Amino acid sequence: MDAILLQIINGLDKGSAYALIALGLTLIFGTLGVVNFAHGALFMIGAFCSVTLQKILTISTISIDETQKDFLGRPLEVKTPIIENWFGPDIGGAIINWSVPLAIVFAIPVMLVIGYVMERGLIKHFYKRPHADQILVTFGLAIVLQEVIKYFYGANPIPTPAPDAFRGSFDFGALLGLDTALAYPYWRLVYFAFSAVIIAAVFAFLQFTTFGMVVRAGMADRETVGLLGIDIDRRFTIMFGIAAAVAGLAGVMYAPINSPNYHMGMDFLVLSFVVVVVGGMGSLPGAVLAGFMLGILQSFASMNEIKAILPGIDQIIIYVVAIIILLTRPRGLMGRKGVMEE
Amino acid sequence: MSFSKLTRRGLIKTSAVAGAGLALPTYLRADAHAGYTNAPTGDTVTLGFNVPQTGSYAEEGLDELRAQELAVQHLNGEGDGGMLNTFSSKALKGNGILGKKVTFVTGDTQTKSDAARASAQSMIQKDGAIMINGGSSSGVAVAVQGLCQDSGIIFMAGLTHSNDTTGKDRKRNGFRHFFNAYMSAAALAPVLKNAYGSERRAYHLTADYTWGWTQQESIAAATEAVGWETVNNVLTPLQATDFSAYLAPIQNSGADVLVLNEYGGDMVNSLTQAVQFGLLDKEVNGKKFEIVVPLYSELMAAGAGPNVQGVIGSMNWNWQLQDEGSKAFTKSFGEKYGRPPSNSAHTCYVQTLLYADACERAGTFNPCGVVEALEGFEFDGMGNGPVLYRADDHQCFKDVLVMKGTENPSNEYDTLEIVEVTPRAQVEYDPDHPMFAGGDLGECNPGA
């Protein structure tokens, strides 16, 4: 029982990441009709926003300490972050310690601009081209983006720790009065809560604002909305920026879970596409539902008891489920009629 | 049949034409003069450095390449000479190899066996490389070693830690200076027993490929020999980004030690997440929970950041060693590149010098001569104390380092500290040890 409970909790945070990426993918597909293979790269760039802010905050002055030696026996160069010089070691240290949450503020404008430039600079030229062309160009863009990141940051993972306040783990076992330990890292709980807030915010934005209403109308019937004199293309471009920001924020907060490296986006991309297809192309609630469902299923498949019966099932469970769902519900869990069917 | 029309002059002419005809194909293959592949004909000799330049091990590959470039400089008499000054063999004079200036070409293994074979093949066939050196994966090493054996080229392996490289997949043309999984386990087990006691229950997470399997088999056997119990061994997929599903069940497994038979990004991710799950803060069976990383690397330790603090593992070599050879290499490397060398850089540097030295001592580039010179070769002055290149399996035997994540790092390179230098005698084993069984060096292949 406790093992099952633990894997459900486990699946929730993994599902959160899938859901956030898939949400952005679906927003882009639903509005612009583009299959964006560079979306994983946007997640990766988000994670590197955390790394970049950490590096900016730790820009240091160098002083020579004659009492200490470096690896060649020379006097050691001691680095002191400038921010500690400005605000003192306590406040400066706390700002550096909270660099990942602070990176949310840093990442939103950066990701909006990257999304806007990507859409206006490249992707808009492929709207009327076949999906195969869109896939090729966005996949190529993803490779270019990851090579650019590798050039500046190297290939090694870069440790980006969570604030000290969120280090350690929370014991669900004690909370539920169980005898066994059910420890779960605080930061993963934060990630799950953060994802829930972002998902709710996106749905609220689409549901309760005039802008969102127009976008939803455009997703349902772009031509008619255009005929009403509304510049739907401009709104869709903004939606691309918002989708990029959602992927970026998913990456920002994921940095302490997995030290960011340049190919982390590709690791999530394929699974996120499966999530979109299972949820139903163009369906935002479907993407979120499928994200959490597949995250939890993947966690269950990794249980030793399950792997003992079906070795290797943890590697293929998502694809097996995708096949079953597409055979029984060809439009996915919550897919709309007519999307990707012409 | 009559020979009446065959004159003496005609016989000579016919013989000359026939002889030239038969010799022509041989003449057109310059290497065949010497009877081996890619025999150097001009005043240079080309070495092939096959390292991961892209992919997740690119940083290790870059460090290997730095060391290989440094080795070539030292061989050609440039720079401060590095380990040439401390190497016990004095055959190398800083005038290249056998008087030929050393040049090099590079290939990208991408840490994929097929890509590594293709790049090695290209360096051998197109660039005329006479030796291949480098790599950061056992899968790659085994694949390229097989190719070099078939091509008549010497393979001086880089970072490869699987028992199989000099075990069931050993080849006469292939040599490994790096230590292996068995040696790691033999060095670690007594230290682990002293540090954590003999009544421990270990849970293994193991990378699902040749290196992970042999690493797990070795460390499980060695720790069980000192009294530990292996609770479970779970195979994890390569390049898994999230280990939470594999880490969560450990909490209630009754284990009080987690052994991470993972390397590269997988090691960084699994260790980071294990610490996040609070495993190091737990107390199980009345003992503090511990994590062991059997194979460490400075670059991976840097990737894991503060999570490595206090975690025990092993290494082939470390720049903090204070023998003359290690100091000379760290100085050369540090002054040229502004950072201390990694243990993968060290092994590639040493392998390049060892190959050059073997050519000098053999007086030829012929792979069979080089094999003969390296087999049973004993040397010193290149870190790790006296070293033997065992003839039976082409494995180097030397001291092994047991490391621990530095508790209070003083600078960015201060990630690991040396706990113990395990003497060579403690990590030696018979060539026909069951973990290395089934291999056959075969015959030396000069190619051509």
C-alpha cells in the first residue's frame, strides 16, 4: 500500500513536467497548427535561465589569498560574489541561495522574447507548409539551440541547487500515521504545486479574459474570427510566446531536480509528444490529464514487483498505453473531431 | 614442347616484366614495404585520437584531447617535457617517435559504438593513423578494440572500466592502462568495511550495459566477502533523467547503503536525487544510511556539486597525488590549460607516451613489435607507483585510489579527496579469474 502511494506521489511530479510541456505544445498546435519539435529546447533554455541567473548572481571580485595555495601551489584566487559585497554576506548569500525561484522572474520576459522571435523569425514561414516540413525545421532549430547552449555552458551537467529551505524531504508516512517511511523531497512537492498554479493560470487566462476568449474562438474557427476583423495572427503569436514561457518555467523549476545539461530537452520531447497524442491533439485538458496519467503509470511500471513480472516494462509502458488508447480512442482521450484529420 | 625460341635475353626481359607486374600492387601500397598497416613513410607519424567530442561525455573527451595534445608536444620536444622527465624508461628523447615528428588526427566517438568505429575506421584508412587512443565508455572501447585488431592497428584504450575490455573481449592489439571494475571493488571493500562496518545491507542501482553489469558483479562480490548483504539490484536505463521511481522503493527495503553503479550524467542525476530524497539523512537498522559511487570522475563530481560530499568511490588517478610523475603532469597540464587534469586525461596522456616508448624500445612501428615491447613491461614515474602491463591480458596493474567527496571544498577543483592509496597487490587477480573468463588475446595482427 505504502509503495503504491509513494509511486502515485512520484508520478505526480513527473506528470507535472510532462503536463507543462505538453500544455505548451498543445497551445501552439491548437492555435498555429504547428508541430513544434523545438519545444523541448524551450524547456531546456528555461532550465538554463536558472543556471544563467545563478552565474550572474555569483559574478565575483577576485582577491589573492597568500595563505592558501591553488592546485599548482600558487597563491589562491579567492572569489567573493559582488552581490555579497553590496548587501553583505547574509543578504547577498540568501539572494544567491534563492536564485532558482528568482529565475522565474528572469525567465518570463526572456522566454516570451525567445518565443516571439522564434515564431516571427522562422516558424511563421512554415504555416502553410506540410507538417513534415514543420517537424524538420523545428527539429533542426532544436539541435541548433542545444548546440548554442553547449558552446556557452559546456556538455557537463551544472548543479543548480534549490534554496536551503527546500532541501531534504517530507515524510508522508508520519503524516498519514503509517509505520513505514514515505519520504519525498520538498522541492518535488514545490514543483507539483508550481505546475498546478501555472496550469490553472493558463486555463483561467483562456477562460476568463477577452483575449483568451478570442484565442479559443480562433482555435475553433480561425477564418470566422478573422472575418470579424480581429487580428488573430497577432494573438496567436502572443500565445506562442506564452507557450514558450510555460515550457521555460517548467524548465526553471526543474533545474534543482536534474542538473541542467544541453540535451535535457530532447529527453522530454518525445514523451511529451506521446502525451499530446494520448490526450488528444489540440485538447488542453487532454494534455494535462494525459501528462499526469502517463507520469503515474511510468512510476508504477518502475516498481520492482512489476519489473519482476514484466522486465523492461518501465521503458515501454508509455508507448504501450499510447497504442491501446489510439486503438480504442483514435482521437486520444479528449481529442476534438477534425484536428489533424484532413 | 620446345624451348628453342627462348633466348637468354628474352628470359631476362620476361622475368623483369613479370617481376615488376607482381611487385606493382605491393609498391602502390606504401605500408606493405614494412609489412604492416599504415607504416610511416615520410618524416612524420600520425596518431589517431578518438574521443567523445559531442554527446554527454564531451567534457571528458575535451579533457582527453587536451592531454593527448600535450603528450604530442612533449614527444616532439616542446614544452617542459611533463612525465618524460619522470618516466622510468629513457627511450624517448623528445625528438618524436623513432625520429619522426608526431602529428595527430581526431575523431568523434559520440559515445556510440557505431560512430566510434566509423571515426576510427576513417582515421585508419583516410588519415593513415598507426595507433588509436581515447574514449570514455567501455561499449566504445570494446567496439574500437575489435576494429583495431582486425585492421592491424594498436589500440591504447582511454577511460574504460568494464572487466570485459581486458576480460572476455581482450585483444592482442589492445591495451588498457585504466583500472577496472574488479580493481575498484577490491580497493573499496576494505575501506567500506572500516568506514561503515561489516553488517550492512546494500541496495544497488546499476546502469544497464556492459560496464554497469561488471561493476555491480564486482562490488557485490567484494562487499559480500567482507560481510555485507546485497538486498536488491535494480537495472536502470541509460540516460534516465528521473531516478525517483527507482529511488523511492529503497526507503522501505531494509537497505542501509545505496551503491550507485552509474556513470556520467546518470551518476550525477541518481546521486543528486538520492540526496534530495533524504537518504543520507536517514538512519536504518540503527546505522546512518550511506551512498557509495564505485567509479568517480572529477568532472562528474563537479556536476553533482555538494551532493558528493562524504560519498566514497574510487579512481584510477588524481592530480592531488604527490609523486614526481603526477606533479610533473599536473604542472604541465595546469600551466597550459589553467585547470588540473582529470583521470581520463591522465590515462590518455600516459597511454600515448607508453605507445611511443614501446615503438622506440622495439625499434619499429610494427604492431607486433609494439605488442612485444608492451607485454610484461614494468615502469614507474607516471603516477600510481610501479606499474606492470601484464602480458596475459594487456591490463595495467598499479595502485588504486579510494576517494571521498570533499566536505569543505576550498576551491572549484577541490571536489574529491584521497582517502587511501590501495596497493597494487591488493587489487591483483589471476588472468583466468571467473569475472574475466572466456577471453582470448588471439594473435597479433600487423595488418597489411
